[in-house]
Amino acid sequence: ERLCVERSELDADVQLCVLRKQRVIGMTTTAVSKHATMLRLIGCEVLIVEEAAEVLEAHIVAALSPSTRHLVLIGDHQQLRPAT
């Protein structure tokens, strides 16, 4: 079990190292909530939300971190509201 924990920690460290070198990281709002800790460690300054009219406000707020400086919402104002 100890080896399993160590492997998981090593995998997370590798992912963090790789993602820190990227200029753009794309993911769904579900993935953002799943990887919130890693994204906070990366310290993304810009968050772009495509199809923003379809995303619940709570999901957008959950994606924000202390390092977020800009939030860009892209969407059609005539689009249907998110289904709950």
C-alpha cells in the first residue's frame, strides 16, 4: 500500500511538472473541479470559459483561484440557459 501511495504522489509530481511548462491547459468544468488542487499549484492567471452561457455560475466560481487575474467568458447571449 505504501508503494501505491508513493506512486500516486510521483505521478502527481510528474503531471504538475509537465503542466507548469504549458502555455495553455484545456479541460472541462468537471475536470477543473477534479484537478482543482493541481490547478491552484500551477497558478493559472487567465481562465477562459467557452460556451459560458451553458455553464452554471457555481462551476465558474469553483474554477477561480487566488492567482486568477483575468476571467474571459465566451458565449452567445441568445443561447439557452444551463439545464439543471
